[in-house]
Amino acid sequence: MSEASAGPLKKTPLHGLHTRLGARMAEFGGYDMPIQYADGIMAEHNWTRANAGLFDVSHMGPSFLALPELGGKTPEECDEAHRKVSALVEKLVPSDITGLAPGKVQLTVLLNENGGIIDDLMIGRPADPARAGMLYIVVNAGTKENDFALIAKAAQGEAELRRADDRALIALQGPKAEEVVAGIFPQAVALTFMNFIRLEHTDYGRVLITRCGYTGEDGFEILVPAEQAEAFANRLLSDDRVRLIGLGARDSLRLEAGLCLYGHDLDETKTPVAASLSWMISKARRERGDFPGAQRILGELKSGVPSKRVGVKPLGRAPAREGTEIQNDAGETIGVITSGGFGPTVNGPVAQGYVDTTYARAGTPVKLLVRGKQLDAEIATLPFVPARYKR
């Protein structure tokens, strides 16, 4: 997801807070982002697994796609408005956005004409009937300009894409996240995984709360006005259960959770089938075959793919980094690592990558070529750490 910046790095509304608190900053997705704080990545990782970690994810691309006239007087009129706006984004994704229930969010992918993945993104249907005909869309930082252009083009003349550049997106992740949020937004406690609500708060104004995250833990992503972001973050941090967490620990958490990072585990050469994301392709869309690259993807669903994304567990202590060759016993290259590092929760190295499908079964022994030496590893079932989402 990270791309070289063509100019000065962008800053999130919480940039000043990060620097005052001593964060080590670095470029990510064109933004100057916190990688870690004084306690270090491992401590931040473990804190999130046990307590509640606060992540600044304002570099992401939240937006709203809206018809010229919103709302409906009857459930039927609301469904029709949702159908119209969903049809616009279904030109680009393989998921059943039309079938989303009010208040539900779907993780999906933008596809090119060959079925390759342009980006992964979230799309949500508001629960409020007054906002029927609107979708909440969040794309990745490093690809958002292209993503927004694609969505706007698909909706041209029929709906408006409204970027939420005036907002900050803050994630609170971990087993104590619900307890913390309950003291500020008690209405959010009833949410289950991949559902969202819109609230008006006395202190923070218009707030959108999604029960989701990218750590494998229960948690929330909270969209607040940019001018209220620091006050809101400080309120969270005033709770002893909450600490700021940088992108270093976010990466190790998502890796243990078996989640993809765009530009590494996903790119335009990979289809959802090869990426082990076939669950995103709904039954209705498979039957209609009306999404980009459908002929190729439906063929892969029927006949299989030559290589696919899998978990890889090095059997020693040395981590396998991105680009590490995966080999068989004969020394033949059968795949490559796309994400790898140390997993603090499992107390050992973890990785994911793509291997020839004949080697993709969990438990299959493989070799990793690390600094010219073959190291023992095996194909593993993802995730490495079981998810703890609230269902």
C-alpha cells in the first residue's frame, strides 16, 4: 500500500499528537505516520492483544457515495434507492452490495478488467432510512486517488462521491475496546462485527462507528470531525486501558490474523481466487457473472488456480521477509513470501505468500531460501491467532 511520495508528506489530524509523544515517524501511503512509540513494537503488539490499542488510520480513504436525492418514505422506497446506488459500485466489485442489510459493512475488492485486484475496501449501507441511497466507502491510503477516480467515473451523472477529507479515522482495537467505547458511545456496544451506526455526540459532533478493525481483535473504527480528533484521542488515552499503537505493531497484528496488505499480498496480478478471498464473490454475482474479469474468475472457481495465498510457518527462529523464495525439497522455486516477520503472540516467525497449488495443503513441508540457506518451514492454516470478533 505504501508508495513513494511525489511531494511533501501529508499529515493526519493527529500528527502533532504523535510527534509530541515521541513517535518514530516514517512515510506510509504518502503520509508521515507513526511506526512505533517509546515502548517498541512488541510491547505495543502485546498491549493490543490484552487491552485496547489506539491506531491513527486517518491516512485511509473514507468517503460517501450518494444519489442526488436520499431517503425513502417506505421500506420499499429505501430498498430501491439502495439498489440504485449499489448498482454503480457493483460495476467494480464482485460482492453483493445490493444485498447488504441496513447498517452492514462488506469487505470487498476493486477489480480490473482481467479480474486482478486494484484494492481492497469496505462498503457499508447506512441503517438510517433518511440516508437510503448512500454508501459508506473506505479505501486504502496508497491507492485512494486512483480508487476514488474509478468510483467517481462509475457513478458519473448518477451519484456523487463525497470524500471525507475533513474527518479523522481512529481505530480502537483489543479485548477492552468495548469497555472503553461504552463510556463514550454506549449506543455502539450493541453493534456486532461489520456493522456500523451514525451518532450525534455532544462533544464530538457527527460520528460514524464501525465494529471492525485489522488486528483480529474486537474493536471499532471511529470517524470523527478532524477538528475534534485530538480531543477525542486524548479522551481515549486518559483511560488506563488505552495506549497509542504505531503501524509496526498494526502490521504484526494483521499478519498473525492472516489479513492482507495491499501492494504486498494483493496486487493487480492476483485474483480473489488466487488470494484465497473467494468468499467475497457472492452467489448472486457468480450466477450473474456481471463483474470485471468474471470469465477468468468463474473459470478459476471451477478449475482452480496455479498458485494461491497460504500461511507459511518457519520452523526455526529466523523470520522470512517479503521476497523470500519458497522451495521444495529438490530446490525448485514453488512460490514467494509476500509478508513475513515475528509474531509476538505465537512467539515465533510467521508469514504468508503464494505457492503452487499442489503444495498449498496445510502441513506440507517446504524450504525457505534465507540469505542463501534453505530453512525448514511448513504451509500453515490462516489465521495464526484466532479472531476474536464480536459476532
